Amino acid sequence: MPARRLLLLGPGERCYGEVPPPGPAPCFGGRARRVPAAPLLLRIVLLLLLLAGVRSPVPAAAQAHSPRFTHLTAGDGLSNNRVFGIVQDRRGTMWFGTPDGLNRYDGYTITTYRHRRSDPQSLSDNTVYALYEDRAGTLWVGTTVGLDSLAGADGRFRHHAAIAEEVRAIWEDTAGLLWVGTSGAGLWSYDRATGAFAQYLPDPADPHSLGAADITRTCRPDAPAFRRGEEGRLVLPRPAVRFPRPAMRSIGGRGKT
């Protein structure tokens, strides 16, 4: 009967050869091959991964950054915390229309433009509802008493006297015609090539006339639509609806505003 050998195995070692009898660690008989334990560095890495926990990759949707908001208030120099209109011009400057003037924000400081009775080139009224920059870089300002424009950085406003009503919406179409929506005075168009304004009003006898006199919003840059205040009715000036000539009047010519 061959002699039996007792092999004592260290941590991480295994015994290969004859099937050992039941028992914990010892291995009897046969040939055995020692398998060295894992290197110390690998053991440390595995331990750290076990302690830290390995998480599955985060879905791409969850990796999207949440928007971070910056608050600009009267405490920062804004003339009023109520803002009716916002536009960013081609230079990146932000403009805010408020009940207490027009605010210009360049990212550092806020400049407020207000109406001054002693200055005929100041803002026509402190309540600013609508703002729009046209393709030429002119800033159009709709106030409670009419339409102003600002073409330079000198703060001198031009008043367009043809519209003396509250202006709520301003838009330029693809042909370069400026559309102005008012509260109660219908829709106006302004042709800068001729300097003429045209007014459009509802006419019950004409199914192709304007559908409402209160124009408070504009939408869709490719086909401007104008909405009547609370009723939410939509009327398309073109091309879907072809207005007749102005329902009431055409005012001005070149230089006469």
C-alpha cells in the first residue's frame, strides 16, 4: 500500500490529484500542484472595489444636466419684478419690458429707460408690453400709448404717431413687413420701404377681414398668426387669409409717422 502524504495548503492554494476524503482543508495522497495566491496589489484592488460597490452605468437621460437658473430681480437693479416682454438682440444684450420702464442688461449692469416729459426722445410710456428686434437690428418697443423704435445705443427713441394705442405684439414677416398687434385697435402693418402704416379691423360684412380687434400674441415665425385675447381665436394674415386693403385707413408715407 503506497504511503500517504499529508499536504498542508496555505491560503489561496488548491490541491489537484486523488479525490481527498471528506474533511476541511487537508489533502491526502496523489500528486499535488501548488497554485500561488493572488498578488497583494490585486487583492487590495478587489477589496476596494468591493467596499466602494460597483454600480451599473447611469442611463444617458439621467446624465443630462439640469438647467441652472439665475435670478434677476429689483434687488439687482431691475426696475420692476414684473416683466411683460423679453428679447435678446444680436449683440447678446437682454431687454426687459416692465411696468416701470425698459431695462437693458449686458450681463453686468442694468440700464433703465423711462419716459421723461422734458425729453421728447425718451420712451413714450413707462409700461412696456412688447419687444422685438428686426432684421436690421432696430429694437421695437410696444407701450401703453403706442409704438417706439430704438436704432442706436444712444437711448433716443423714435415715436411712431400713427399708432396711439396699447401695443401688445410685434412681428416681422419673411417679406420684411412689420406687424403690430394692439389692444382694441386691430392689427397694423408697417412698410419700412415706403414708411406707410395700414390698419386692419374686423368687418362683419367681410368674411376675409380680421377676426378680432384685440391682438395680444404672435406665433409661428414662418406664418405669423395673431390671437384674440381671451377667446384665443386665430387669424392668419398671409398666406392662409388674404386681407383686403385696410378696413379703415392707410396712414403716412416715407418719413411720416
